Amino acid sequence: MEKPFVYITRQLPKKLIAPLEEIANVEMWGKEEKPVPYEVLKEKSRKATALLTMLSDRIDRALLEEASQLKIVANLAVGYDNIDVEAATKQGIIVSNTPDVLSDTTADLTFSLLLLAARRLVEAAEYIKNDQWKGWSPYLLAGRDVHHKTIGIVGMGNIGRTVAKRATGFDMTILYHNRSRDEKAERELGAMYASFDELITKADFIVCLTPLTAETMNLFNEEAFRKMKSTAVFVNASRGAVVDEKALLKAIQEGEIAAAGLDVFRQEPIAANDPLLTHPHIIALPHIGSSSIETRTAMVELCVENIKRVLKGNTPATIVNR
Ligand code: DGY
């Protein structure tokens, strides 16, 4: 019997893929940093039993409807807004993601963005490298304190809770907003539930970790930024489209908020000349929330395990569409 075909949309370490090669014909898209063109992915999907995809791959209805052999799309991310899950479910195709294994790493990055923006650390690093440091002075690059301030976490999933845990070490007051109450976080971390409006008005640091859905698209708009403190720092480590980027830039330019730390953008990669990247109070990173060697390895292993399970007729460990 012919082995099933598994298509992987990026180059991944051979030794992590080896377990799949024992049971399937595996092909990887050949270019390290460039995503596979949609038409190539569509063509590969027509004969694939499994796809191992990245968050930058568009897995839409048109692609899924032509993928007659496809059993699983294993997405190398916790977010899966790049996949039409409804269409996949209708076709009987399983979608899996990589939750939990990336929570600590993504929370570390999120909290780093908050610290970088609050203490102006990127500006400070550039300052010394550009030979601008002429001597110590009392308010040189003075940022704002993080400790004993209020953090407001929008989206209290595993990553949100893990960020809250870090905030306890900084003696912060923790507010959160979520679709449902998180009694464990309230009990164990002292987190307090707040309405969206209450959170954005009271928090010194507003951290966006909510998944991108029809309801959260443009959640952070002109009105939301207007309600924030003029000293507020906004951090986004979820998805770019949750934020109206023009409104964010305007809010910073007009002093409605103080700074922002962004790991995600509506258009990725964002153009280097985008006005968002030129503002000194906006710190931008190239979507590296879960990018540590240990965590990316664990994520690949989880995708491989999920595909293996489905090829053997079992349910994956982390299924999105039960
Ligand atoms: C995810 O997994 O969805 C994150 O955005 C990766 O950094």
C-alpha cells in the first residue's frame, strides 16, 4: 500500500520529522524564510493526507474543498485564525494547534515587551551605540516603573495566566478581561475581573492576548485608545488585526497613550518604512512570541505527534474542532 503524503510548509529539522518519515512520504517546502505560495500549497493539498502548516499559511475554504484526501491540518501555533475551521469541520478534516507548550515562552516575550517599552530600553541601547552618551544625568532616558502598577490582560487563556503570574513577581495589581471568569487566576494570582472599559481606563499596562475572531477584530480602536491613561503602555502579542494600527499610531503621536510594544502586525512582514516602525515609542518585534529553540522544538514535536496519531486512526492530542 502506498504511504500517505504529508506536506510541510517550511524547512523543519530533519531529526524532528524522522518519526513521520517512517510512516509517510514527507515533503517540505524548500525555502527557509519564504512562505509557500498559495497555489503551490493548494496543489500539494490535493494529494496530501496531512498538512503541517505555519500561521502565515492561508488554509481557506477553496483549498480545503479540493483537498479530498486530507485528514489533518496541524498548525504550528496556538492561534489558528489562518485556517477556515468551519470549512475544515464540514469536510471532516481535523485541525490541531500547539497550546500549552508555548505559554511560558510567549509570556516571557510579552512581559519583556512591557519592560522594554516602559523603561525605554531599545532607545537606550541605540543611544549608547550611536555614541550619544555624553555623561550621566538625572533624567537620562527615564522610563516608567512597572512594579506596583496595574496590568490589564485582555484574553485570559494559558498565556494570559502565565503573564499574570510574572506580574505577581513585580507586585502588580492584576486586572483581566475574558469571555468567562477565571476563578483559578482570581484565587491563586489575585487577578480581578474587569469589564473591557474598566480595564482599559484603569490599567497602566494593557496587554492584548485575545485570539483573533470576528468579535475581536479591531477591538483596540480609536475609542479604546482614547479611554486609556495618557501614561498607558499597550502591548500586543496576539494578532495584528485585533488592533486598528492607524488609531494606535495616532494615539501615540497625540499623547493619548505613552508607548506600545508589538510582536504582531496586520500585515506580516510589516514594511520597514511603515510609520508604526519609525515612532521612537513603539517597539516592534517580528512575531517571535514563542520563538525559543526549546519551545519551537516542542511545537514541532507536538505537530508531528498529532499527525502520527491521525494517520494511525487516533485523535490528536490538541484538537481544535472536536
Ligand atoms: C502563536 O502560536 O499563535 C503565536 O502567535 C506564536 O508566536
